[in-house]
Amino acid sequence: MNSCLGRIVFLILLFVLEHLNTSLAIQCYLCNSKYQEGCDEVADDTYLKNCSELKEGPKYVGCRKIDQWIDFEMLGESKNKRIIRQCALDTEEKDCYYRAGYGSRTNICHCFEDKCNAAAELSVTAGIIMLGVFSLIRLFV
């Protein structure tokens, strides 16, 4: 009987670990207001993507939001403001930083929770899974 419970716990742990990668993957909004209407004010999950499903998948560590101002007409671009939201492979030491150059200004912010490049929201999926696993282990062992 004890051996049977051990196998059940092992199978549950195997299942959880197999699906843990996708639950730990960060979800970010991916869009560019130059090309996609509604990117400047994300109101729904139209542009929400699981970063692990992209080409560099597991390398993504966070989300990024870029506010970009083009201050005057140059190189075929008219004066405007853009919002770019994306998954982040790497981040600077600071959460946000500002860069300016000839004719443009950019404010770049990084965050590390699901949907955080639109609004702050805490994802607890992985925590709930781990709590369930530990509860099952204590129950059967």
C-alpha cells in the first residue's frame, strides 16, 4: 500500500514538474503602436503572449515597455510618440532608464510579473502549484 502511494506522489510530481515550465513562463504584451491600434492603451488581452512560446522562449526574463518620442521629421518618420511592448531577454540594472539622441527620446522600463508591461498584476500560479505539491507530499508521506 505504501508503495502505491509513493508511485502516485511520484506521478503527481512528474506531472507538476512537466507543466511547471509553462506556469513559470512570463506573459507580456507584445505590440507596437505604430503598427497595432490599441497598443498605446492596452484594454484587453489581445496582445498578450506567453514569452516561452517565442523563438528565444526560456531566455525571456521579464517584460519591457518602451515610450518613444520622435521630436521632428527625419528619415521618413514624422513627429510622433510610440509605445512598444515586448518580452525582455535581458535587462539593465535599473527598472527604468531614459535615453535621448538626435531627434528622439526613449524611456524604457522592465518588470518581472505577468502582464506587467500594461498594469501591475501578481501571478501566483507557480506558488499555488508548489503549495499543492508540498501538501500532497505531507499527506501521503
